[in-house]
Amino acid sequence: MADHILKLVEEARVASNEAQTLLSGEAKEGFAKGKVEEKTVAEFSKILGEAYNGDRRANFVLQEASHTADFPYLMGDILDRSLMAQWGTSVPDWSAYVKTGTLRDFRQAKALGIEGMGAVLDAVGERAEYPERGPSEEEPVYRQVAKYGGRFGISWETMINDDLDALRDLPSRLVLAARRSEALAITQMFVDADGPHDSVYTGGNGNIIPSNPVLGVAGLAAGLLAFSGQTDVDGFPLVIEGVTLVIPRALQVTAENILNALQINTATGGGAYNEADQIVARNWLAGKLTLRINDYIGMVATSNADTSWFLFASTGAARPALQLDRLRGHEAPELFIKVPNAARSGGGTVAESFEKDELEHKLRHCYGGVVIDPRATVASDGTGS
């Protein structure tokens, strides 16, 4: 037993020396020096990873490091890099039907599209003057981003207890919070309490599928037909190369059955199946539609939440239905750490705050959404009326 204790003491001493070598001199001035040295971060990441995996010696190093002034900067840098990596590899479902862009600041940006130049060309006679062709400015769209975020603290007790699972899960939880915030904001642009948003889906926009059919082959045929009736300012059909079907979770089985069926029994004109006029067709819908499930529809709609469904033109269209903008240069969520404001009576700063014994963080994310062109989407509340 004595030998075992002596071994632990020796490992603790070595760990203490390694921690001091790692931290001292590398980032003495904390944030005043700027980003922590790459070598330091790499070494600290290695130690942190070993500690995550239960390495006893690495835990000794971390325990010693947590008492140094530069620990919060190193930990903050690691968490920030992990957050950025996870953000970059997570692709939201809504990217199939929402265009993304950037704005340079928080001021409202007036976006004007130029239309009226796509009409058929006029015939020009010999030595005749070419007729003037003037563009017309459409209704302006106002784009703007706002700031969102929150702050939180990691307690001194958590650091003392070496509860590394809490720190390891933190970046993924922050990415989830940012993704959820964007997804909910997007859903609120095209869904209201009754299903399809009544300011987007209107008779004037021609994007309410007639009779609000339930999701089915006949309903989808009616939705695609509603798309075909949309025209631009020159009276020409909108060119829609791809369509995304957006549904609540309750319609997943119905949608999957439709899109994965090998064949469709239908009437020759695409209407409801009947014995007098029937054909068996290859499932052409499978190659026409991209399916996306939006779990936030039920959070916004209090009625028709389980029956409403939507079709969106691809984001490659000249004017998409929806757009999400982020602040230029700050496209990803950003993590900040509060400079410690406490010191021991005998000298030396500590990682935790003076008031609450917390290592405090702040998350900031800047984004904003807007409806660009309602003609690029059609919808049904699924009530059949």
C-alpha cells in the first residue's frame, strides 16, 4: 500500500511540473496576448482527450492546470474550436429550401430585384430603331439580422470534481441551441397558428393548393399544378428545377410510402384512382421531390399542425421563397469567456469568478430571416376544405 501511495505522489509531482511547463510563459498575459499559442492548445487538447478517456495521469495534469491563471483561456479556446468544428459539419435540413446569405451590419438592407427584362424580344426591321426595353423594380424586400445569445457558468465544484463529460458535451449543446434557434425562426416565417402562414399563402399569391387536399398522390399532383400556374412579371412561367416537400413528423409515414412506392395506381389525368380510368405508372414522384421533415411546425401551429404540408422551389431559383441571413464575418455562433476577477489573498489569480465561483461563458449568434418570394412555395393545411 505504501508503494502505491508513493507512486501516486510521484505522478502528482510530475503532473504538477508538466502543467506549470505547459502554462507558464506561453500565455501569461491571457487575452491581452491574443490567441493562445497553437502548440499550447495542441498539447492541452491531447491532455484533455486523455483525461476524457480516463487516463489518471492526464487527470492529475488537468487538476493542477485548473489552479493556474491561464486555464480558462486554454479551456475556452478548446471549447471554441470544438464548437466551430461541429458547426461546420452539421448541415441543417432547411438548407434544401431556404437560401442563405450575409449582411455586413445590423442596419435594415433594402433589396430590390430587377424584373421586366425577360419578355420575348421584339422584331427589328431593316435600319429600324431598336425598341427600348426597361426594367421594372419589384416590391422591395427588407433584410436584417439581429443578435441572439445567452450566458452560462461552469461551477467551481464541477471543475474540482473533474466532471469532464459536462465540458465535453458543451460544444455540441451550444451548436444544437444555435441550430434550433435558426430552425424555429425559419418555421415561423411560413407557419402560423393555423398552419400555412396567412400572410405568405394567399389567394393573391396563388399559392394555396385548391381545396387544401390531404397529403397524397392527388394532392401532390394538385400542388405541382399550382406551381405551374405561377408566372413572373412578364407573364412567363416560373422555371422550377427542383421541389422540396416539407412536412410535420406526423406525415412522415404517408410521405415515405408515397415517395418509396415502386408504382402508382392513378387515373390517366393524375386524379384520384378509379376503376373506369386507371393506369399503373412508375413512381415519378420519387425523382421529383426531396423530402424534409420539420419538427418545429408543431411548435408554431396550434391547429392543422399534423396535416399541413408545403412545397418549396429549390434554393437555386432566381428568387427563393425564404432566406436566412447571418452577419458577415460572424456567420457561426461565437463563444466568449469572462476574464476572471478574483485572486487569492496570498497572490495569484484563479479561474472562477469572485461572486459565484463560476467559469463564465457567453454565446453570441447573429442572424435574421425574411420571405423573399411567396410564388416559390405552395401549401395545403390538409383539411380538405
